[in-house]
Amino acid sequence: MNEEELIKRYEVMTDCWKFLKEHCRIEDSDDYWQRVLYESNKLYEKHGKTAFVKEQVVSVVNELDRYFKEKNGGKTYEQKRSIRN
């Protein structure tokens, strides 16, 4: 890996950190999860839709989901939503 490739990976990881930080106050709402999905797709597109970018972005979204489940008795947002309806 050359210096340019390394810098690109650094930028991806930095943006993923910012994304996690921006969304770490997880909300129990459709609007929140729609924003997460929309912005994760923008991040994926911004960095060229590579396998590396996809893995990093999906990892952050999975972490948000994991944390939500941990705080809600193991239920995903969709499961909680179906209980309410």
C-alpha cells in the first residue's frame, strides 16, 4: 500500500468516526434510522464505493444497531416498532 492509498483509508476511517459520533445518541424513531441509512449511503458514495469503505460504514451502522439492541432488551428497532403498532 502506498502513501496515497493509506491516506484514503485514513480519510474513510476519520469520516466513519465522525459518523458514529454524530449518531451515537441513538433515537427510537423512524426519522433517526432513516437519517442513519441515508447518511451511511452518502458516506459510501463519497469514498468511491470500495469494499473497504463498505466494510467500515456497515461496521458503524451495525454498532449503532447493536447498541440499540443492548439498551432495549435485545430487540431491534423494527421489533420494538411492531410491538407498538
